[in-house]
Amino acid sequence: MKQYLSILCFFCTFQLSAQTRLTLEQCLNMALEHNKSIAIAQEQVGQAAAQKKVAHSSYLPKVDATAAYLYSYQSISLLSADKFAPVGTLQPDGTLGFTAEQVNNGFTMVDGKPVPLDANGQPFNPKVNPEKVQWKNYAYLPKDAFSLPLHNTVLANIGLTQPLYMGGRIRELNRIADFAQSIAKTQLTAEQTETLYSAEENYWQVVSLTHKVRIADEYKALMSKLEANLEALQEEGMATKNDVLKVKVRTNEVNVSLTKANNGLRLSKMALCRLIGMPLDSDIALEETFEGALPTAVIDSSDVWRNRAELQSLDYLGKIAESKVKIAQAGHLPTLGLKAGYLYANPNPYNGFMPEFAGNFTVAVALQVPIFHWGEHRQTVNVARSERNIAQLKREEASEKIELQYTQARLRIKEAAQRSVSAHKNLEQAEENLRYANMGFEEGMVQVAGVLEAQTAWFSAYSEMIDARIETELSEAYLKKVSGVWTK
């Protein structure tokens, strides 16, 4: 049983201490998969696609249904009280007139024509003073007969609306939706490029610190070996205490440097784990692949203008601004639309508002022509044109900046390659110098100070070689980033 527990504990310990080995390719793929900014950009692409469908639906007729119920305590009355309308005779000119039998007024002859008299016996013109006419008969108009009962009103309508001509607005809005979708895709590409660059930058930083920790360990081992030799020589009287103290001081400095390197490595691994979606405390080990030939990135400058996401976005923004100009110009043009519907109502408005259901089908064509709006449309066009000009200027400015970035990236990669070659030569010379210093110390030809100087020079040359080689990798990644061409 104890043997079984021992085996189980060993297996668990092995599992906990096992490192996850990752290549650069794996880190880049994991960064693309777990990056939140990319996920947001992908959602924006889907949003733009949905918005494009919304814009396309503007070409199609829209059908809407509406239903309403209204309860009103009071009815609508067209009369304030019962009315009495005089009963007269319709004249040839369409006005209400009368004969002598229809009024109580007396008459007199004026210029051979009968003229009615008022209550004071004075003649008057009934068209000028109709209130002086004394009618014999009146038609009774009761208030209740002119009331509309709205205690329970039901309305239902289904209608169809179809734009026939909108001055080109719908076509341009659909073009804007297309360009917006393209912009969302270019932004997704830009986020992917930025994520890949950040992941590779963090990857090589971890590789760099891993190597620096390794050479710091080697440096510490050299110092420990030298310290042990000097202590042995001191016991034999062949070395002074001052020589031993010099080595101890340098050993302490190496320990401090090693601690800093280990802390930096831990933080760099945490940063990389955050980018690739792993727990921050994950123990990862990277495939340190920079010991081979120097990278040689060759990217044609024409690819920069064709593939840079920022330039593509600005091109689409310019096209959107052009469409906005056309939409503003459409404000000067007439619009034409078709409206059809079927209304179902109770009370019946087609039969004296009787408490019954009735329906009616309607068709209408509406034409709107702008005539005078105090220069509103002209100024709207000017605003849109200014926006188009701004988009063109931004595109030109971005093009100049990107050309500068591309040139800087090309120079950076050349400088990094030259630095790497020089660093390798310096390391070879430092290793040779350290070998001769160690041989001379063993033969008593070289003092301790000479060995310490050779070891320090070797450590510095090795660190410089690592920095130079990492810089070549990062400069290549930067060139791919600014060129808009990323090949993993």
C-alpha cells in the first residue's frame, strides 16, 4: 500500500511540475482564438452584415397591421342644441329664397318689384339682412340625431407602403451599408495583425529572458568555480584574501542579476499567458528557435498600399462620404410613394355610424416636391462635400505616415541583421578570450582581475548576442505588421 501511495505521489508531482511546451505558431493561433478585441471585431462584422440586410429591405414594400379599441363616455355631437332650419325656396343662383306665402313679412312695390318689409314697416334686402325675414315654417333638427356614439369604437387597418422614387437615397444607403461591412472586415484584419504582433513580441521576450537566465546560471557557475579555486589557492598561500573577496563581490552581483532575470521571465510568461488565453500561473516553455539562420523578410512596397487595413478603411470611408454627398443632393429632388390599405371599423362610418362593422380599401400615390427651404438643402450638400474632402485628406496623410513606417521598418531590419552579425563575432572573440584567460590563470600567468574581466566581457557579449538576435525577429514581425502582410 505504501509503495502504491509513493508511486501515486510521484505521478501527481510529475503532472504538477510538467511544463507546457509551445511553439511560436501555437502561440499566434491561441492569441487569435482568445483575444477579446478580435471577438469584438467579429461581432462588429456580423452587426454590419445585419445592417446591410436592413438597408436592402428599403427596396421592398412594407406591410403593417394596426388595431385599436376606444371607449368614450360621451358621444361627439355636431350641434350644441336642437336647431330649427327655415323652409324656403331654392333660387336659380343656388341661394335660399322665399315666396310671399312662405313668410309673414309684408311687401311693397319698389321700382315695380315686390320688396319685403321688416317689423317696423321698412323695406330691406333679405340677402343683406336675412335676420329680418319672418319665416312661417321651420325644419326641426334634433341634437341627438347629429351625435356620433363612440362608446365602443374598434378600428383595424392593414396597409402596404412602397417607395417608388426617393431621389437615389435608398441606393446610396445600400452602398453605405456595403462599405460599412467592408470597414468592419478591415478592422477585424487590423485587430488580428495587432494581436499577432503583440503575441510574437511577447513570445520573443520570453525567449530572450529564458536565454539570459541560462547564461546567468552559467556565469554564476563560472564564478562559483573560480571562487572555489581561489579558496583552495588561498589555503596554499598562492592567492590573497583580497582576490577571494573580489570574486565574492562579483558573485553577489551575479546573484542579483539572476534574481532580476528570473522575476522578469516570470512576468513575461504571465503576459504571454494572458494573450494566449492560458491561466497566468501556467508553467510554459517555449521552443527557442532563433539559433538558425537570420530571418530575411522581403516585402514589396506595393503590398503595403494593397493590404494595409487602415488604408482600406479610409478608402471605404471616402466612398461613404461620396454617397452622403449624393444623398444630400437628393434633397433637391421630388419623392414618390405608394400607399394601399384596408380599413375595418365599428361604428360604420359609411352608413351613418351605425353600430356595425364595415371595411373599405384605399390606394394613394403621394408626390412631394421641395420648393423653398431657406437654403437648407444647399448647405447640407456643402457639409457632405466637406466631409468627403476631409476623408480624402485623412487618406493622403495616412498614406504618407505608412510610407514612413515602411521605410523605417526596412532600415530597422537591416540594422538588426548587421547588429546580430557583429554580436556573434564579438561573442566568438569573448569566448576565445575567456578560454585563454582561464588557461593563463591555471598556469599562473593571468591575475584574478583578468579572469573576472574576461568573464564579464563574455557575459556582456552573450547578452548582446541574444538582444541582437531577438531584435532581428522583432524587426521582421514589425515589417510584416506595417506592411499589412502577416505570414505566420
